[in-house]
Amino acid sequence: MVDTLWVLMTAFLVFWMNAGFGCVESGLCRAKNTTNILAKNFVVFAFSAIAYWIVGFAIMFGDGNSFMGLAGWLVGGADNSPAIGDTYQGVYSSLNWTGVPLLAKFFFQLVFAGTAATIVSGCVAERIHYKSFMVFTLILVGLSYPITGHWIWGGGWLAAMGMRDFAGSTVVHAVGGWSGLAGILVLGPRIGKYKSDGTVQTIPGHSMALVFLGGLILWLGWFGFNPGSTMAADPGAIAHVAMTTNLACCAAIISSTLMAWILLGKPDFSMTVNGALAGLVAITAPCAYVSIMSSAIIGLIAGLIVVLAVIFFDKRKIDDPVGALSVHLVNGMWGTIAVGLFATADAPGGGADGLFNGGGIGSLTAQLVGTFAVGAFAFGVAFIAWSIIKAILGMRVDPEDEMRGLDHSEMGMEAYPVDLTAE
């Protein structure tokens, strides 16, 4: 019972991260798009839940082959049922290692799937049709995300190779980032983001107060995201993961702030918040596999990377309004690779030592193969899906509607209306 309560309580924390993503995204975007952004971050979980319930969970965790699950549609079929002799009788053997009820497993995994979809929202903010984003969510959570998740968490070919991702630097964050990158490339940049001479025109967000609040909500939610992935109330493992998670975040806050100060001349607060999120994303894969000291190093590097990545994408005219690619894609990759470098068999997650702890190149090779294989598949599926959506439904709002704001054109409701009844 205690294990089940722990899993569900941490799942509730991860669910609450939807509020954090909504606050950060809307705060870093313009006031005229606030209702649209909040609506996406609210409704996306409903679409994710339906897609994951019908097919996503089965594809990800159902018994099948090394590519995808082929059983357990609509969360049906036995789980942890009595065995005859040594023969397992259920259809979710990849989740048989944790003894909590099937529905608790499903809900915990659902909130992770919803997170991947929410990451995409930030990438395509301020210029995408509401309906087109929701259709893509169904494809991502119902098909693409579960297939690559099966490769790593569902007993697929990357798991057999030895790839490790404890709580989802690649499974959740990089997949969301790759899918968002494809969306950005199909959409193009926002009007006015780049001048005719190619220089970057800063489009400031409208509320750093929302960014502050959202950042803290996400930081709190990550204590469900990572420690909850123990899927059991194991005090030692939970304490270790909580410590590595927090320390990586704090180290990244400091390094990103200093890096922004050096490169931009000011301690840009948006970089500080994204630095915190970068550290959290980076430690998500290795949190149970690395030492406390290593977690600080991983976070320190993540904070530097996120600032450099934001500048890099801007120079390449890849318009990412909230820095989601720099946080989730780039640092999802970094965190996954870090397992192959810093892992130690003495940590609660066990497993092979990383390169820096005398484990040789084997673990690092598995992490690299997994990182790029998942990236190629997730980006490819997303690019095809976005292109089809663009051709059939249309993807980008009209220039006039983009200039007026999506609150007016897409939602018919403004977040900050002028009080026309005031005398």
C-alpha cells in the first residue's frame, strides 16, 4: 500500500507540472497570446490521456517485440497475475518489476506522456492553429512517444543493448524537444523575430512573475518526476534521487546565471529559470545512477549548455519562443550521455560503471546509440506528421491573426481585456 501511495502522490506532483509549463510558456510569450497558451497547456493533458489510454500505454509497455508493444489496448489484460510454474501470465512484463496496481502504473506513466506533449507547445507558441496542435498531440502520445519509450522502458532493443534512462531525459524530454524542433522547422519563425539583415529581434515575454512562479512549480514537480520513478517507497533510493535532482538544479542555476552575465552583460532572469530547468532535465536520466558529486557537475555543465544553445538556435533562425529546445532537447541529450560518463555501480540504480568510473566505453556507446536513434525516429515521425497536418488542416495562422494575437483570432477571449464598462 505504501508503494502505491508513493507512486500516486508523485504522479500528482508531475501532473501539477502542467501548471508550471503553462506559467513559464505564457510568461515568456506576449500578452496577446496568453489565453491560447494556457488553453493548450490545459487541454493537452486531456488529449494525451485519451490517446495514451486507448493505444499509447499498450504500445509502450505491452508485450510485443523489440520495436513496439502489441498487447494491453485500453489498459486491458492481466498484470502481475499468478504464474504457472515460472511462466508469467500477464501482458505487461516490462512493468512486472514493480508491484503497484496496474492503474497506478498507468497513471504515473500517463503524466510523463503528457509532459512530452506539453514541451512541444512551447516550441510552436504564438503562431500555430489550436486544432493543429491538438491533432499532433494525439499522434505524439498515441504513437511516436510510446514506440521510442518501448525501446528503452518497455523491454525493447535499446534496453537489451544496455541503454539507461531512469526518469526520462531522452524518453520524455528529448522526444518532446525533437518533436518541437520539427514543428518549428515546418512553421517558420514568428513575424518580426528576424530582421531583413538576419539579426535577431528580441521579442520579450510579458510576465516574468509568471515565469518565476512556473519555474518554482516545475522545480517542485521534479521531486515527483525523478524520485517517483523508483516506483516504490524505498527511503534510500528516494533520498539519493532527491539530492541529485536538487543539487543539479542549483548548480545549473548558478552556472547559467553567470554564463548569461558574461555573454549578455546582464544576469538574464529568463536564462536563470531555463538554467534551473536544464539542470533538472539533465539529471533526469542519471539521477539514480550517479554520485552526489557527479550530479553537481552534470548540472553545472547543463547551465552552461542551455545559454549557449539559446544563442545557437537564434543565430540559426530557429525560433523557439521559450527556449524549450535548449532546455529539453539539448540537455535531454546531455543528461542521457552523462549516464555513460558518470554512472557508478554504487548508486541506488546500480548497473554498469560509466567511462569516468572505470567502466570502459560500453555504457557510453549504448547511451550514444540510444540518444541518436530515438532522436532520428522522433524527429522523422514528427516532421512527417507536421507536414501532413499542414497540408490537410493548415498549421500556421494568417499573418493578420498572428499580429493581432491568438487570443483574439483563435480563442475569442483575451487574458487581459480592456474593461469597456468602466466609466
